Amino acid sequence: MLEDLMRPHILTLESYTSARDDFSGSADVYLDANENWMDFSGDGKNRYPDPHCAALRRKIEEVLGFKMENTVLGNGSDELIDMLIRLFADPGKDCIMIERPTYGEYKVFAEINNVRVVNVMLSEDLDLDVKAIKMEIDNSRPKILFICSPNNPTGKSFSISKIREIADYNPAITVVDEAYADFDQSFVSAYSLLERNERIVVLRTFSKYWALASSRIGILVASQPIIRAINKIKAPYNLSISAQRDGIKALEEREQRKAILSDILNERARLYKALSAFSFVRWVYPSDANFILIKVDDADGLYAYLMKEGIIVRNRSREPLLDNTLRITVGSKAENDALLEALSEREKSLVS
Ligand code: PMP
């Protein structure tokens, strides 16, 4: 049973009930939550926000198709990663598993929670090594296996059939972090697997395609026992009223926002081609996300040079399999032009 995978004390703990849980209808006078009656903001910020983010989750169901009964929202998907680890992994006893190189927060949140991290390397072509993963599942019995698709920092989406094979084999929880899914036009979400495998959890975020990194909105999609348990450990008011409104507005404006997707995809293609032409760029990794990873002759030198030119990229060279790599976000046309111009100058100085 799914509950058997959870830390037992969470199943029995009595969670906090907020004033908004005790009374959820509508009334004329609210004297139940010790708020300040004066609305200085003029738009209701003196009141606590809806702890269940019902209006935003309803909108998410309508626009993104994730059923309301299967979602819970976090203060960014980072908070959801932390909550999942706290729900399933016993500190000092259990482990989680990641496939490296990947997003750094799975490891950091596990370590903060005193939960061990088991690493399996991606294959040489930065794909999931299904055989190695299955072997390590048998060896280590991780409580959660994280798969990031499209993967950060490689930019590659993994095939849904590989993800299904791994999730079906894994007797515990498989979390598929789909933060960059919107940038892959042939993406198949692991949400499609949820009906036949209730141990799958999908993460999405408003920080990338929806352009709301500052509002901090993450979506966790899972079977209902997991949703119920997360709601038990979630801080009641983890999404501000502003964040909830921002999310609804973004989804309402979905038609106007489509243009930015084609802009980012066109710029990604332009950057891919232009970056491949520099003599010091050894490899440009094909990307399904809104960033491009490149392998260069001297990543530390190039990083320092670009920083001096006022252009900040991410040096990923310390990651396994990724020596001498830089990760570059696809920016606006002007930003990408500035990058390419700086790289052309670098090329000229190397030649002369
Ligand atoms: N997952 C991945 C793969 C990411 O790259 C990031 C942010 N860089 C996150 C999750 C966290 O996103 P959020 O802003 O929703 O916390």
C-alpha cells in the first residue's frame, strides 16, 4: 500500500487546522483568524490566503489538465521536493536516488534532512541507464527516485517508455520533475502514467515557461493518498494571495503568451547553430529546454571572460561527465546577440 512507503508518524499525526479550514463558507464578519481588519493594501492582503489554493488549482485543471484532486501547490517546486523527502524518507535511515548530472536541489534537500543520496551516472550520451538504475534500486532500495526530464543541466528529455519502465520496476516513489516540459514540443508527461502507477509524482513549475519565478508557484501532481499526506505536512499558507492571483492571471492569458514560446524556441535554434561555429566550442548539446549546454576548451577561462563582459552564464564543469561545460539560458534576442558578440570577440583574440 502507498501509505506503507510513508514515514509512519506522519500518517498518525494530527495536522494544524487553520481558521480557513474550520470555516470555509462565506460570511459578513470574519473575527476568526486574528488578522488586522484594516486593508491598507486595498486588495485584501490583510487577510490570509486560501490554504488550498482552490481557485488556482481549478484553473490549472482547466488549462493544464491536471485534475484538482491530484494537485497540491508549493512555494516553488523546491518546497515540494523538500516536502516529498520529509514525507517518505526517514532521516539517518533511508536514501533517495538521483541520476547525475542533474538538478542540484534533490541532493541538497536530502542532505539537509539527513537522508543519504545514492548516485547513478547517466550513460555517456547523457541518457538514463535503465539497467544500472534497476540494479541500484535492488541494491539500495531508495524511498524516492528522482528523474528530471528535460534534465537540468543537460537539456535532454528522457523517453516516456524508459521512465515508465523504471517507475514500474521501482517499488517506491518515482518523482518526475518536468520543470522544463513546456519547451519540448514532443513532450509526453509522466502524468499519463499516473492512472496505472500510483507511485509516480510529477512536478511542474510556474518559474520557467509561465515567467513567474518570483511568485514561487510549484505544482505537485500525484495520487490522492500522497496529496492527502502532503497536505498534512504543508505549512497552511505557503502560497501568498499575490502568487495565487499571478498564477491565475498567467493561465488566463495563455493565448497571448504562446508567442514567447516560439520566440524562445527560435532563439534556441539560432543559438545552437551560432554556438557550434566557434572554434573553442567542442560540442553543443541538443536541448529540449530553455537553455543550452556547451562543451568548450576552457570553461573556467570562458566563464571569467564572459563575466568580465557583463554576461553571466552557469559553469557546470564540476558535475560528473560535464568537464568544461557552460550552461547558457536562452535570453531575449538582444541578450543572445550580446552573448554571441562577446564570443566573436573572444574568437578574434584567440586567432590574432
Ligand atoms: N526543478 C528543476 C529541474 C529546476 O531547474 C528548478 C529551478 N532551476 C526547480 C525545479 C525549482 O523551481 P522553482 O522555481 O519552482 O522552485
